[in-house]
Amino acid sequence: MDSKMEVLSTVKIRYTADLYKIVDALNRSLKENDLMFGLALDKEDQNKAVFTIYRT
């Protein structure tokens, strides 16, 4: 079973404490469309977050 994930888009945005709620809502509502969303702190600037959209 091949489980490659294709990165569709990545963007750096200002980090706020509630960003994970948006990512969670997107993941819950769009998983049937083979989409997944990720959020990580930028390693170089902890005030920024990296938001990534994947096709699964």
C-alpha cells in the first residue's frame, strides 16, 4: 500500500494560539476529499507558523 502525500501548498503565517482549531476543523471536514492540513512552528521564527495542505 503506497501512502504518499503530495504537498499542494505551504505558507508561513503569524502564529496565534487558536490556529490549531482551524487546522482541526479543516482536517475533520475535508478528509473525505483526500486532503490533509498541517501546522508547525517555523524553526527559524517561533512567532510564525507553517501551514501546509497535502493531498493523500
